[in-house]
Amino acid sequence: MRQQEEHERMRQQEEHERMRQQEEHERRRALLQQEEHERMRQQEEHERMRQQEEHERMRQQEEHERRRALLQQEEHELRRQQEEHERRRALLQQEEHELRRQQEEHELRRQQEEHERRRHQEEHER
């Protein structure tokens, strides 16, 4: 009888130890899963932030390119306007020069005609 009780007690102890080890194993497995889950969450978060930063960098670069293109357009337009202004100014100078020449020519003819008229009058009066 005593041997049987001893045997039963040892069997229960072994069962108890086996269950304790199984619980410990389950606990460690759950911890590992948690750690794996956390590692994946952090990795996903890191990837999301990396993509966000990349997206923002590309957006800024596109904005920079757009502004640079606009500036070039404005510079081109300013140069075109300046060239147009210079062309019109040169034309005006030419016109003024031509007008002065015509005016001087006209004044010279008027003086010649006046001189001629006086000469005729003086001859006529003589």
C-alpha cells in the first residue's frame, strides 16, 4: 500500500512538473509571438514613415522644379519685353531723326525760296 501511495505521489509530481513545463513553454511562446508582433509593427511603422518622407521629398522637389520653370518663364518674358522695348526705342529714334532731317530740308527750301523771292523782287524793283 505504501509503495502504491509513493508511486501515485511521484506520478502526480511528474504530471505537475510536466504541466508546469508546458505552461512555461506556452508563456514563452506567447511572449515570442508578442515580440514578433511588436517587431513587425515597428517595421511597418518605419516603412510607413520612410515612404512618407520619400513622398514629401519628391513633392518638395516637384514644387522646386515647378517654381524654377516659372522663374525661367518670367525671365524669358522679361527679356522678350526688354528686347521689344529696345526695338521700339530704336524705331522712335529713327523716326525722330527722319523728322528732323525733313524739317531741316523744309526749312532750307523755305529759306532758299524766300531768298529767291527777294532777289526777284529786287530785280523787279530795279
